[in-house]
Amino acid sequence: MFAVVTGGAGFIGSHLVDALVARGDKVLVIDMLLLGSTETIARHLDSGNVRLEKIDLLTDGWQDAIKGADRVYHLAADPDVRQSAMTPDPTIRNNIVATYRVLEAMRTHGVPELVFTSTSTIYGEATVIPTPEDYTPLEPISVYGASKLACEALISAYCHSFQMRSWVFRFANIIGERSGHGVITDFIYKLRQNPEELEILGDGRQTKSYLEVHECVEAMLYAVGQAKEPVNTFNIGSEDWIDVKTIAGIVADEMHLPSVRHRFTGGKRGWVGDVPKMQLGIEKITDLGWKPRLGSRESVRIATRSMLNSR
């Protein structure tokens, strides 16, 4: 299979590339390397199993490269929920406009299938937890969440209008090796600066679902190809949740810091657009036969160890 992975040098994208190469796919990575790095896919570039187009999806010059592809995995995005509340324009352009350009390139060159990575934030502050895929109303409270929901709408329209098929995956918090942002990264950085005191955004009671990145990729590849609707939407996450204060304790423990003081900034949100409680219902994908092996606590500990060992 010839697969295109946008954002394939980034956190989740590079792990997806590893898995695609391992199963024998020919892979083209399109990545402007703003958040990603060639180091994450260097061995595949050296072996010739992966080709890299270093280019911005908002420019031209990459579209012809996807001709003949069987499937596009569209992971390239601006992932910063916090920053999207301060400067929305990059999120709108890098998420919505870039997705439209990918869809147009697929339509022009007859690429039949798209896999898109969405987010739990499209649900906003859901009143049903665990939250299933058919939950309504969808009222995101962040620009980032709104941008991903807009992308889902575009994908649905293109699939129904131009005989494409898509798989849309709404992620919980995906964590692990190569991650460059998120609560674990934040805590590791802060504790290296001050091993005695840790600032925690909000009240530390924010409670969410976390899943280790290898399980996330495994779930995606398990579901892709099994469902045959024009648009196939799945939540991906663990079957439990964990609060931020507990995560802080795990990170401190893995850094061998037994006596860290916590200083909370206050309020139920860590930042504008933060959803204080989130757990996704994953019955739809488990009914297909995939089930996470790890819970949130185990995922956090494994991710913390991997991130500490790689820095």
C-alpha cells in the first residue's frame, strides 16, 4: 500500500510511520518540520522505506506527490489548545484550511481514503461521561476544538460528494515518547527547573483519560479498513481517567523527587478552553475487537519513563 502521512515526523505521526513501515507500506511523509523532526523517522529515510516532502500544506508544490496513493493519514495540525485562545489564526489556517487543501488534492488525484485525527475537545463540556460518538450537542469551548469539528464537517461533505471514505478518530490525551507538549512535558520541565516546588495549573482536580501512543496507533490501524461507511467515526482512549494532581505525583516519583510541594494557580480550568472532566466512551471500537491493555495511570507512568529516558 502507498500511504501518505501528513505530520509524519511529529509525535503521533512518527509512531504511525513506524507501524506502517513495519507492515510493509510505502510511505510518503509531508511535514514542514515546525513541530516534527527528521530524527523521529531518520532510520526509515536512510533505509529508503520513507520519502519526506518538507513543505507547508498551506503552500503549493506537494499535491502531485500524493498521486497514486491508496490512503492519506492526515495528522498535521496545530495542537496547542491554550495558544488557540490567544492567537486563533494559526489554528484556523493550519487545521481547517490545511485539511481543505488535503481534501482538494485527494479529489483532484483520485485518492480514495482518508484517516483523520480529531479530538475529544469537539464534545466541549459533555454532560454524558463516558461520552459516546453520537453525543450531542457538539459545543467545543476552545478554538482548537472548533477547528477540528469544522474539519470533520468538511471531511463528511467531501466523502459524500466525491465517493471518498474516511476514518475519523477522536482522541483522548495521547502521551508517550517523542511528545513535545502536554501536562507530563510541562511537569518534567518545571521540576527540572525547581525540584522542590511544582506549579500546577488550575486546582489539580482536572480529571481526564490518557492513552499511551503505541496503543493509540494500534487502535487506529485496527479500525481502518473494517468499517465501510463513507464516514467512520471512533473514539480512542482508555477505559478510566486520572486527575492532574495524581499525574504530578507519578512524574515526581519517576524523577525520584519524594518531597515536591504543589502550588496551584486556582480555578477548575488550567487555561481558557480547558475541559475539566473528560472520558470517552470507546464501546464502538471495542465492539470491533480492539481493547486497550493499559489504563490512564499505567499510560502516564510508561510515558513519563519514556520521556525522561529520551531527554
